[in-house]
Amino acid sequence: MSSNVLKLEVDPSPLTLLSEEEQLFRNSVRQFADEQVRPLVAKMDRESRMEPSLVRQLFELGLMGVGVPETLGGSGGSFFMAVQAVEELSRVDASVGVLVDVQNTLVNNALLRWGTEEQQKSFLPRLCSESVGAYALSEAGSGSDAFALATRAEERKDGFVLKGRKLWITNAAEADIFVVFANAKPELGYRGITAFLVDRETQGFAVGKKEDKLGIRASSTCELILDDCFVERNRVLGEVGKGYKVSIETLNEGRIGIGAQMVGLSQGALECAIQYSKERIQFGRTISKFQAVQFQIAEMATELEAARLMVYNAARLNLKRVPYVKEAAMAKYFSSQVAERICSQSLELFGGYGYTKEYPAEKYYRDCKIGKIYEGTSNMQLQTIAKFILD
Ligand SMILES: Cc1cc2nc3c(=O)[nH]c(=O)nc-3n(C[C@H](O)[C@H](O)[C@H](O)COP(=O)(O)OP(=O)(O)OC[C@H]3O[C@@H](n4cnc5c(N)ncnc54)[C@H](O)[C@@H]3O)c2cc1C
């Protein structure tokens, strides 16, 4: 039994039992995803572009500031609800899911945890109403080894000059506000890493090449160019040298969001396979009548249930402010594995049609792969899990 369980008054409700508020919220996001997102999915994937009207609607619905207090312009919801939003959107389009995920679990979250009152008041109302955010840690030479980043922040009288390049930055094409990590004291190693709030319009800042990707094609992934980009001292998020903490803490929570993205897209892939199996006739009956197909679908549903329980458990532990980091790593690791299996099986259940763009199965299959790569590869999750178990 974990120490969490012993020390707290625990609400023993089943993890998937939703409160009335959570249920209403889930239903409204699901309706929005089905009615407004679904008709645009194929076009956005084909054109590798997020539909701007959709982004506006996400703001209007309060989905870009789920966990931000109402006093700061947000929806005043919980972290669990942000996770629900990512799941429901990803059921229809994992690109829309990750846009909302980065905004809520990384950018808003970093500001809520580390921002000064002035920073929260000046950035959060914008992030909840009109400005997309992005989170820029990775570079060409530093991914898993994120703290080896080469971007530098040179100190001046009133602030810092940022110099370097960031790579793989989600939302960069749409974003106005960037959380950028740079090293202000390289001689101190990772203890020099500092987080900065950078406006898109800042001189010396530019969004560079957009990646041409396998999946989540409507989600922009771009390079950032920091060419003597001056940021004032009051734009340091947290303290100078504490950027590594900002990134560790936000990414620990972000992983639960990626788990939710994987659960959502697995749900979508399962649903379309179930529907098709009830329509497709072979040997004089629908393929859903064959026990082999029934068992495959039953197995997909079982694995999905297990992944969802892990994601919800990590999110609800986080909500209770008890240790959740191992559980978050496990949830991301497992749900991305499950997603790959479910999306692959879903595609196969469509037979030859699954291999074409006529049905959504091939897109789910392409989209799921990213779950094992970003916000820490599967090996990095295993490293975290092993540390907790063995140390
Ligand atoms: C679509 C997309 C969106 C992204 N969005 C963002 C974003 O918004 N912001 C951001 O900062 N970054 C983002 N990233 C970057 C992402 O987080 C990194 O790609 C990821 O962390 C892996 O880093 P890497 O690509 O350098 O791979 P590497 O670190 O070079 O890893 C290559 C392989 O080596 C393995 N490996 C590396 N080190 C070890 C080790 N010590 N032990 C065992 N195996 C190891 C890895 O598991 C992997 O299989 C994004 C990436 C993609 C593809």
C-alpha cells in the first residue's frame, strides 16, 4: 500500500465515476468535438494547418484556460477537467488535443506555479481569451538530455539577451506567447537554466521552419530563432537558475495530458473500428459476428480501460496534491503503448480500406506514434519509473 493511501482521507470513488460538473464538462467538449472539429479533421490533416476559426472557438468555450482561476480570465476548472478536454478533443483530432494540452498543462501551468502576480495578471487573461502559448525547451542537440541546451541568456543591465535555436516547438505557428528556456549561467551547468516569457513580437525573435510530419499534421511544430532577443528582467519566469525546476514540474503534469491524448485517440480508433465491423459484410454476415473479431475488439476495449484508469489516477492524485510523478510516467508510457496497439488493430479491422485515407483509421495510426516520443520518450519514462522503484 502506498504512503499516499495511509496518510489521507481518501475518497474511494471509482476513478471513472465523474462528478456532475465533470460529466457536464465532458459532454459539452464531446459535443463540440463531434459537431465542430470532426468536419474539419481531414482537411486540416491534408493541409497541415490548424483552422483559425477552431482556435477562436476553443477560446470562446474556455478550453484554453481550463484550470486558470476566473479572476484571471480562466474557466476556474480543475486539472482533471483539463485532462478530460484533451481526451475528448483527441478522440476526434489529436492535433486539436495537443494544442489545448500544451496551453493548459505546460504554459498556463508554468505561469500559475511560477509566475509573479504581475506576470499572471499580464499573461493569463490573454492566454485564456486570445493568445496561443508554446513551450520551448528542446533543441537540435538536446532532447532527452534537455538540460544540455545550448541557448544562452546573457545578462545585461535591465534584462537578458537570448541567443540560440529551439526545435520541435508545438503551437509555434499560432502562438503569441512563448516560455523559452535558456542558460544564464552555463558555468553552473543545469543550475543556470532559466525560463523566460517571450512575446512573439519581441525584436530578435522569429518562428522558423515548420516540420513536415508523419502525424498530428495540423499541429504546428517549428523551429524558433533567438537572434539577440532582448527580454526584460521582469520576464524571467521563476528565478534565474530555476528553469530546470520549472521544466521538470510542468512536464511531470504535461505527461498526464499526453496520456489523455493517447486515451482519447485510442477511443476514437476503437469507435470507428466497432462501427465498421457492424457494417462490413464478408461470408454473408457482418464481420462483427465473427468471434475472432469480437475478441480483438474486446481486447482493445480492455487495454483502453486500463490506460484510462492510469491516466485518471495520475490526474486525480495530482488534484489531491499527493505524489504522482511515477504514476504520471507510467500512465504516459502505458497509454502510448496501448494507443499504438489499438490504432494498429483498428486499421487492420478495416482491411484494405484501413490502409487508405477514405476512413479515419490510418490517421489515428499515424497520430498515435508521437505519444512515445514527445514530453519524454518511452525510455525516459522507464528511467523515471525505475528510479522510483529502485532508489
Ligand atoms: C511533433 C513533436 C512536437 C514536439 N513538441 C515539443 C514542444 O512543444 N516543446 C519542446 O520543448 N519539445 C518538443 N518536442 C521535442 C521532444 O520532446 C523531443 O523530440 C524528445 O524529447 C526526444 O528528444 P530527441 O528528439 O532529441 O531524441 P533523442 O533524445 O536524441 O533520443 C533518440 C533515442 O535515444 C533514446 N535515448 C536517449 N537518451 C537515452 C538514455 N539515456 N537511455 C536510453 N535511451 C535513450 C531515446 O529514447 C530515443 O529513442 C516535440 C517533438 C515532436 C516530434
